[in-house]
Amino acid sequence: MKLFIDVNAAVDHVDSDLKEIKEEDVKTIINEVLSEVLPEDMLLKKKIEFLNTTIEYLNYNLLSTFIKQGIEYGILTLIDRYNPTMEELYSLIKYPNKDFVINYVNTAIKLNILKEEDNKIKVNENFEIKIKMPKFGKIINDYIMKYNYITYITRYALISYNHPKICINFKKDPDIWDMILGSNYFNLHREVALELLKIENDSYILDVGCGSRSPAFFIKHIFPKGFYMGVDISKGLLEIAKNRIKRNGLDCYELKCMDFSVAIPKEKYDYVICSHVLKYAPSIKIFLNKMMKALRPGGKIYLAEEFILDKDDNIYVEVFEFYNKLNNRFMRYYSLEEIKDILERLGYDTKIERAGKGIVIIEKI
């Protein structure tokens, strides 16, 4: 197993007094970088570049963490020592949650970190990682912190997926999710959605999986002539959202606690926002169909995830999926081709634009 680092830039000077950048300073830094006098379309591209760069770094960071934890938890050491079959491995595992270890091994096989030969599991000594250093000034660090938290709590998954310290459940842990949704990463996504869709004060918006932060943000932009409908499965997140909206004295909205899969949408919305929700959809076909039904002709969907796979993307999807499975609602990530194929089979005429590595705009023709 080899690690190559291709460094494209050098750091000339590091101020010894700058021990760390506080989390609250990140938004200031982003705003300073974006405060150049630029045309509006160029400013939007810079925001999307921040999002793309963050996930590019996270991609390699998660893979490195995945390998490191395989060593820390003794999984890779066990396999290197015994070269067991899958059945033998199951009996060798001493952790209470054997399924977690099996999931780790299956993920490592998909990534070619491990390999199967004659039913034996072995370490792939030819596995290599080539890392291109990202533009560190364009990484949104609070989203990296989210995944640092998720990777940390995997140690409790060695005991049980239902361990009480695995606090990333939408219904049980709304305060944790409110903090995550208030991060600069999600703030930037809301700004990008606002600008890409060209939302105005008379727009009708349906927000699928709205959470606790998006309602107040979008309502202030469509008030007083527009209307905002937010749907989420978490009663706790919606309560936080309502309190936040009430403080602003806005009233052109409705929030519903329900699974969007069973919603009966009306064809009245100019825009549908589905940000970092599709990977939790029990059926992507049902979700896409209902979102399209909710749109007026000419209406648009803002569809966003960390990434929406295209042919040339170099994303370690399996690693993202491994860690996201700590949330029992997680299903999987989807490719752009899958989304296009489903919409075509549903019979919709659409115009689809890829605005970023994790952003797709779908227009209903």
C-alpha cells in the first residue's frame, strides 16, 4: 500500500502567532475572499468553487481516515495476519457489532484496499493513493468538522449501531442537526440556490427536507408576496425553525412534519429545493416524481448533495456511504445518469444543468 502526495503549491510563511482559525472566523474569511468587485456570475462561480473544493478535500480525508481506522480497530491487522475467509473472519471478530466490521471489510474490498483470492481476504499491497493538494483557502472547515465527528463516533458502532452516543438521528438529535445545518457549508448552499434559481419576493417554494435553518432564510427573500412550504420528518427541527421564523415576524409559510414520500403535492410551485436529502429517500423515483409534479411548467428543482456523480468524477463513494450508514435513514448516493434516466422513464421533458459537482438544476419543460 503506497501513498503519493503531489504538492502543487508551497506555503511561504506561517505566522507563528496564528495557532488556529476559530470556527466563527470562517464565514469572515469566505466573505473576504468573495468581496472582490466581480460580476454577479463570477461571484456565484466562486461560491460553487468553495463547495467543490471542500468535497474534493473531504474525499481524500475520508479515505485516509478509513484506512487509519482499519488499523486502529485492528481490522486490517487481523486480515493481514490470518488471510481469513469471510466465514472465518466472522468468528475472529471480538467486537459486539460484527456487522460493522463486515461492512468495513466489504467497503475495503470495493475500494481495492483488500482483495479476495480463493475465498481468502488479503491486503492489496499494490493499492495506491495519489493525492492532489487542494486550495486550502477555499475549504469550508466546518463541514470537515462534521465528518470528523461522524468518523469519531464509529468507535461506538463497534458496540452497536444503536449506541446512544451515535447522535445523528434527525428525530432524536435535532439540536445536533441544527448546528450542522447552520454551518457555513449549508449557508453557502442556500445562497447558491437563491442565486441559481433567481428567487424573488413573489416566488412559491417547496423545500423538501427543509430542516431548521432554510425556512427562515428563504422566507425573508420571498416575503411578502411569495409562499414557502417546508416539509421535514423531524418535528424537533421544525419546532426550531418555527421559533426562528416567529422572531422575524414573517407569515407567508407553512411547515409540515411528514415523509415527503407520502405527500400529495399540488402543481403550484416555481421552485423545489432538495438539498442533501435525496440520499435519504426511500425511493428516488417517488421523490423525483413528486417534486416534478409540484412544479409549474418552467419551474426548477435545486438538487444538491456532496456530489452527484458524473463519468469523470474521482469520488470514493463507498467511503462516504460507509460513514453515512451511521444514520439509519441513509440509502445511497446517485449519479447524474441515474437521475436523468428516472426522469425520462417517468415521462417528463426536462432541461438539466450541472452547476457544480454536487449541484443539478432540473427545469420542467
